[in-house]
Amino acid sequence: MSQRLLEIDDLVVRYGPIVAVREVSVNVDRGEIVALLGANGAGKSTILNAVAGLVPAAAGRLVFEGEEIQRLPAEKIVRRGLALVPEGRRVFPKLSVIDNLRLGGVAQRDRSSLDAVRQQVLDLFPVLRERSGQAAGTLSGGQQQMLAIGRALMSSPSLLLLDEPSLGLAPIIVDEIFQLIVGLREQGTTIVLVEQNVHRALEISDRAYVIANGVVDREGPSAQLRASAEIERAYLGIGVSA
Amino acid sequence: MMVFAAAGQEAVQQAINALALGSTYALLALGLAMVFSVLGLVNFAHGELVAVSGYAMYLLHDAGLPFAVQVPAAIATGAIAALVMQRVVFRPLRGASFITLLISSFALSVLVQNGLRAIISPRQQGVPLPDFFNESVHLGPYVIGWLEIVTLASCVIALIVLTLFLRRSTQGLGMLAAAEDFQATRLMGISPNRVIAAAFAISGALAGLAAIFLVARRGTVDPGMGFMPLLSAFIAVVIGGLGSLSGAVVGGFVLAAIEVTLDATLPGSVQPFREAFALGIVVVILYFRPEGLLTRVSEAK
Ligand SMILES: Nc1ncnc2c1ncn2[C@@H]1O[C@H](COP(=O)(O)OP(=O)(O)OP(=O)(O)O)[C@@H](O)[C@H]1O
Ligand SMILES: [Mg+2]
């Protein structure tokens, strides 16, 4: 089994005349947590959405587990073990917690493991078990984020893409989410993390890419990037706003 | 005393009429809402699904086949016609604007109507039903037509089966999910083409079922027969809240209750304006609940 799990090669994504991502290359090895950082509108979500198949790649290659996936639709990609937790959580608000999880299980390749996987997810998020019959829309923001992550885990993905999982959550819940991400990696899930919370993301990730205006502006081990945190902060343009 | 009993009896019979009529509207409204919730398309050609299902009954009757064959044929015709519509007309228009879709479905409606005129006949055709439907049962003081009983029972069964399908099966759950967030549903590994095809097939089958009862009521078919039911279904959907499935069903019953009540209470001289009165009441409902009866204000986008 090769070390390389995902390879993004010169990815270009356009929205009509707007080029949102131009020739971005990102590599992810098995077992890593890779962070994608950058200011609002830099193109981070666009990169994740292109990898997950929600938006088409105008050029470039996406290689997952050694196979090109840039022409596959989203519904086929997730069945190969690449799950996206989209920005804004996107749980199905009128459906119950358990039905949201059932839908996450549609892409599970090992059908016989579904019950066991559901139990694991509910063990991971006891609050979801307590509220299993409740409509997802009635959960708090943090609980919805847990549901969105739990739903993605129902397909036992080898690669999990997380788009701003801490957005809009109380600090204590943010801690919980970051601990969870570390825990998932320990259990063998590889993670690509898009975050505005640069500090925390650099703490838990192995490597990071800084995206600015649709290109990779710099990349390196997170420890290194963290060392110049102060500069980064000004550089990323969040020192003023956050 | 006698007068009082007669009035009570009248009211019960009106209520049963309203339920039977409402359940037919509910089937049509549910089909419209289903396609709208998944695709954002208001399908004007939904009425033509009723018409082709009605014509399937007529042709089979003409060929000497019994009612027992006409019933499943009407439902199957509705479902297949809806699938053909989606594959031939709506699928190539995927991603087109709301207005483009609306106009296309309107054009499709006209096309099918004219097709029926050209191929079969512009005139009404009789489709006599089994005599059974003209008979009534006496329950104590009440006289209830078999047609109303069968209509109501069939529609209720259809609604229960559909609810179970949507809630219990993965396929059905995928449709509910797609109605809420189409892209997120794709992220679950659910094919949009299958969800859309299923929504059309179900809406068509429901239209076929409704057609059976509409034909039974009228005893005839004609190329434009789908228009008035479509209009009612559309109003029902609006009353219930555009895109809400349970709202569509409730809207169907509410509209039927309004119509039947007006039928029974309006003096003969204003009866021709019944439709206008009904629409007036709908406008009043929407004035107070602009998002429809079943949509909470907080849910409104
Ligand atoms: N659906 C769309 N249609 C047109 N332009 C879009 C669309 N989605 C994103 N864009 C544009 O593409 C660029 C990149 O957006 P993207 O959402 O990928 O940024 P981001 O880094 O995720 O930002 P944020 O931190 O705000 O989530 C932005 O200029 C944005 O305006
Ligand atoms: Mg984003």
C-alpha cells in the first residue's frame, strides 16, 4: 500500500469567468492531518469541493488511492472512501439524527458492518445517541457539527475532508472538535482540515498549505509555520479581523 | 326534529364528499410537491399525466378489458409517462432556470393535449364504470356512495404506503434528504438521477391513481381533462406551503372542504362563481399564512 493517499495536481476550478483555484497542488499521505489555511475567499472550500466531486475540475488531476477521480461525480467518490464534511455542516434539518446517520451509511462499502459502525459513531458522540429521534435542525450548532462528522464517518472513509468544523462554535466545543480530529487520526483516518482557526489547526496538523487568491502561497511542516506564527497572523490577514 | 336530523345527515354526507374529493386533490398535490421539492420544477404537465392515464383506461375499455385491468394500467401509465417526460424533456434541461423549466412544462402540457386530440379525438369519450360505483351503502341514517368510500380508502392506503416508503426505505429517505439539500444528498453517495427518476415515477403513479377516481366521477375522458385537477392541486400545494409534502396533502383536503362547503351553502344564483369564492378564501389563508399552512415562520427561507 503506497503512502500517498491523495494527490491534487495542478488543479484549476472556474465558476464561469471567475478562476477560483489556479494550478494548486497538494499531497496527502496516509495517516496525516493536512491543514489548508487562508483568508476568506482564498479558494479552500473550492479545493475540497472539487476533490469531493461537487464542482468540476477545469484542469488538473485528482488521484485518490492511485486512481484518477477528477471525472467522477460526488456520489461515486464517497463510495470509494473519501468523505466531505461540508462548510456549514449541511445536515438534513427535518430528518432525525438517526436518519441522518442512516444516509451517511449509504456509501458504506461493507454493508454487514453498518450496525457496528453506527454503534461506534454513537459511542463517539453520546449526545447523538441521546437525541437520536430528534430532528437534526433542533440540535445546537456544536451538536450539528458532530452529526455532520458522524454522518461522514458512517461510510468508514479512509480520507475525511473537514471544511471549517469549528466555525461559529463556542470555544469549549471547538476544543472538543479538535480533540476529536486528533482521535480520528489515531484510529487511522487521514484528514484534510480547512480552518480559519489558524493557531489550533497548526497545532494539530502535520503539514499545512497556505492558500491565497487561488494559489498555494506557501507550504511546509506545521511546526515550522507555527514558529513564525506572529508573521503568519499578519500575513493571513486575520490579525486585524479576529 | 326531522329537519335537524336531515341537516345532520346532509352535513355528514358533505363531509364524506369533501374527504373523497380532498383525497384525490391530495394525490395530485403530493405528486406536484414531490417533483418540486427535489427539482425545483413546477410541472404544468402534471395534469396531462392524469389525462394519459384516463385515456389508458378508455383504450382498454374500448378493447373490452375489464375495470380490474384498467386500474393497474392507469397507475402504470401515469408512472411511465412521468418517467418519459423527465428523461426526454426535463433531464436535458437540468440546471436551467426556474422560468425555462416552467415554460417547458407548459409547452409539454399543450403538446400532450394536442397529441391526444390528433391521435384519438378532440371529443369526449365515455368510459363507463362498473355499476357497483353507482351504488350506495346505508349506514344507519347515512347513505354513502361506494365511489366515495373506495376513493377515500384507496387514497389513504396510498398515502400510508408512500409514507412508509419515504420513512423506512433508504431510497425513500434519500428522496426526503434531496428535498432538503440536493448537493448534500450526493455527498451521501446517492445518485441524483435515481432520486429524480423516483420522484417522477411516484408523482406519475399518484396521478394515475387520481385519474381513476376522476374518470369514475365524470364517466368520460377528454384531452383537457387534466387542467382543472392540476389547478386544484396547484392551489392545494400553495395552501400547504410550496415544497412541503405533508402540506400538500393537508392543502388538498382544505381546498376540497372549502369547495364542498361552498357547494352546499352558496345560493344557486352565485353557484357559477364558486371557483372565485374558493380562490378568494385561499387568498385570505395565504394573507395570514404566506408560507402555507404547514410551514413554520422560522423555517421560511
Ligand atoms: N458557487 C460559486 N459561484 C461563483 N463564485 C464562487 C462560488 N463559490 C465560491 N466562489 C468564489 O470563489 C472564490 C473562492 O471561494 P471559496 O468558497 O473556495 O473560498 P474559501 O477559501 O473557502 O473562503 P471562506 O473562508 O470564506 O470559506 C471566492 O472568490 C468566491 O467568491
Ligand atoms: Mg470556505
